[in-house]
Amino acid sequence: MSRPLLFAANWKMHLGPGEARTFLDRFLAIDTPRHGRTVMFFPPAVSLEATAERLRGHEHDLVGVQDVYWEAKGAFTGATSVALARGAGASAALVGHSERRHVFGETDTETNRKVRAVLDGGLQAMLCVGEQLAERERGETEATVTRQLRTGLANVTAGADLVIAYEPVWAIGTGRTATPSDAVVVHTAIRMVLVDLGFARDTRVLYGGSVNVGNVAQLVAEPEVDGVLVGGASLDPDGWARICAVGP
Ligand code: 13P
């Protein structure tokens, strides 16, 4: 089945409000929207509002927050609730990005609390999964990803507004990309878990990890790859526009 492509930019800890506006001025000047394609930007929380304002009126260009905390409000210094992110213009949230898991120590159970808070708060959840190099070398890729999905999606209703991003940790920011056939093997395993959990066939599964202008076309040519989640190569508006121009 062919699902509309989604191109997601994870700016990580880059681009403050002014830089985000400058980026988007350039991107919007050169980007040609394509039928059915969605572009999504995940700026740092301080730039959510500037990003959302600059994209107002561009209905296929959406904004998401990189992380949320599951509590609705209170004494949680440094955290962003779903409602705060939504109020600043977010319509989606990344959950369980590998940097949240491996730099900040987030567990599968915490990821699940976040997924449920995001969905309960009316945002789309983009759940990130992926194995570390040692897990791949031990032949545990599918087991790792399956555990992250099953725990991360526990008590999530099958009709939820969900996207999965497969990001092998060893490919993030390293210049090493999974080959399209490596990605397809894992995407197919992810799809089987999603079907088993009752999620719709139109749930998109993105690939992330050193995606760039040179390799994106081959990746999205695979029917099991429904788009990409891009870090470093999404920070240059010209390159990002070229990435988003790829597709059928
Ligand atoms: P890079 O594209 O820089 O490898 O980052 C991938 C990523 O983590 C996107 O969320």
C-alpha cells in the first residue's frame, strides 16, 4: 500500500527563533509543495511559536515538539507539557528519540507515558525506535525494536494518530546509513508488530539516521519507507528543500 510521504526535520538543539524564521523564509521561497506530501519541523521548544507562525497558511507544513513531559502542569523545571507545546503551535511530538533514551536515560515505560500523554492531549505521536550497534551485532535488532514498540504502545488505542520512526542509533549523526534493504527488513518487522497490535495499515513508518540529499531518493523509493526523519541535513534550507522534493 502506498502511504503519502512525510519529511520530518529534527533540528535538535539548533536554530533559535530568529534563525528559524530566517531558515523558513529561505525554505518557503524555494520549496515547491507536492501533492500529498507533508513536511514537518521539530524545532527546539523555544522556537516552536516562531516556526508555527512562519508556517501559518502552509497547510502541509506542520510543527512538532521534540519531547514532552507527561504531567499536565506543575513544578517540573525545564519540562514542556503537551498543552504548552500545543499552545505554541505544535500538532505533533517526537517521543523516545534515541538521544532522549541514551543521553537522558529515558526508559520504554517513560516513553509509553509520553506517547499516551501526547495522544490524550490531541497531538500526533511520532514514536522513535532503533537498536544500538552492540544490539545489531548481537542479532537483536528486531527484538529491540519489537520491545520498544510493544512497551511504548501499551494501552494505546489502535486508532491513535501515530507515526513510527525507525532510527538505528549507530546511523545517527555518524554518516553511516542503513542500506535501503537493511531498512526494509526492519520496517517490515515494525509493520508486523503494528498489524499485530491492530494499528491501521496507513500508519507511516519513517527512516532516520544520516539521511541526506544523496541517499534519500533510494530510501523513499522503498514502499515500506513512508518518509524520513532527518537531523543534520535538515539544518540547511536549500538542502532540506532538495530532500523534500524527492518522491514519486
Ligand atoms: P542525523 O540525520 O543527523 O543522523 O540525525 C537523525 C536523527 O536523529 C533524526 O531524529
